[in-house]
Amino acid sequence: MAKDTTKLSIIKHGARLVHAKGYNNTGLSDILRSAGVPKGSFYFYFKNKDDFGLAIIDHYWEFIAGMGETYLGDTSKPPLERLSNFIDAYQDLFEKMRLRCGCPIGNLMQEMSDLSDAFREKIDAIYSNMKALLQQCLAEAQERGDISVDIDPARTAQFILNSWEGAIMHMKLVKDNEPLKVFKQMIFERILKKGI
């Protein structure tokens, strides 16, 4: 039990540091110091830094999946309201982080996709899972008649996800939430607006 607790502590502290500084700018000594774990203990829990990196991607996915379940999976609300609440919840999180750090999966996608096939493949799987969550919500909206039958839920989910990641990057650049507001406005008032 203690081993699992220590490993989880390393993952949580390390994930926070990687989110703030990037994977390659985060040293093992920083992670272990933050987690309060003695140097040399790291290899008891992970084969190497990349093994740790893949574990933090899983950690990020657990958070994203939880957000998806909380907001997109709340079937007591109509699908487009759920999507709106999901976006708003993330915007609130970014504002609490003072519009810094951005999306941890998006950051790792940018930093590691050309450097590691293992990272790229794991991040791609998460990106596909994120797309599937959005696609399901859009398909439900279409079944209810809330969006046009001409909209392809899969392609639209891909577009929304790609646009969302771009808006987050722009938010980090300008340190302003305006890109997120523009993203949401375009999605709901143009892309998903029935009859357009």
C-alpha cells in the first residue's frame, strides 16, 4: 500500500511540475523533491523518466475522463448544455491557474510527438478518447433535433477539439481568456447553430 501511495504522490507532483514547466524542463530531482521522496528511490517505482512520463499521461486522462463524466455525461441536461458546461468548467480552471499552463495533453502533444513514438501513441489514444466524448454528445444533440442533420458528429468533434487546443495555446500566449470566449461563441453561434 505504501508503495502505491508513494508512486501516486510522485505522479501527482510530477504531473503538476510537467504541466507548468514542460516534460524536458522538469528534472527528476525537482519531481522527487516536490514529492518528498529520497533521491535514488525513483527507479524503485519507474523504469526510467519516460516510464514516468507515460504514467503522468494516464494521470491526466483520469482527470479529463472525470470532467467528461461530470459534464458531458450528465444526462439530466440537454447535450448542448452539457457541452457548454464542460467548456465553462475548463475555462474556470484556466482562470484559476491565471491563464497559465494550458492543457497538459496539448502541451505534451506539442513537445513530445516528434521525439517519442510511445508518447505520441499514448497521447493520440487520449485525443481519440476526448474526440469520442464530444462526438457522443453531438450525436445525442442531433438525435434530439438540436443541431442540423447535415453536421457530421465525428468530423465536428474533431474540429471542436482542434479549435479548442488552438484557443488554449492562444490564451497562454496573450494571457487573456478572450480566445476561449471567441472559440465558444463560434462553436455555438456558428458551427452548431441549427440551420447554418
